[in-house]
Amino acid sequence: MNKIINKNHNKYEPWFKWLTRELNSYEAFNDFDSGKNPEDVAEDFISNNRIAISQVFENFDEEDKDTLDQFLKLTECEWHVFRILEKQIALRNNIKFVDFKKRKKIKS
């Protein structure tokens, strides 16, 4: 796996570990709160990290491409899991439970 030079941490950190760490520390929710959509937030992240990302691409090889493809599949899978959970929560909130043991009092 090719390495990248990273000014903040290990000089020869694998690019996918660097990317994961940087994405996890990126304050995307601040951008969402200010009204930015996910695509704009991603563009900002790329722009803010353009130098390190360009270093990744300098030595990008087939093994790195395979790793990227696996990450793409994993993130797509995670997205689908979150969507399923979102739908389940919405369905659960729409279900009305009826207690058939409670009987209405019949007026005589």
C-alpha cells in the first residue's frame, strides 16, 4: 500500500488511514448547520486537503485503486443501512397500537 507524507502524524501513514482520520476529525456538522449540503461539504474537505490528496495521487497504483473500490462499496453499504434504519424508525412512529383488551363502556 502506498504511503503519503503527513505533516501532523506518522510520516509514512497509509493514505486510507490518513483519510479516515481526517474525515472523522472534520467538523462537517458545523457546515450542515450553516445550510451547506453534503456535496458542498465534501468539496470543502477536498479543497482544504488538496495538497495531501495530491500527494496520495502521485503514487496511486492498482492496489490503492482496489482499496478505494472497497471503501466505495463499504460506504454505499453503510448508506443503505442508515436509510433502512431511517425507514424503520419512520414506520415505527406511524404505527398506532390498539389495545383490544380495553373495552369501550357501553352506555345503557
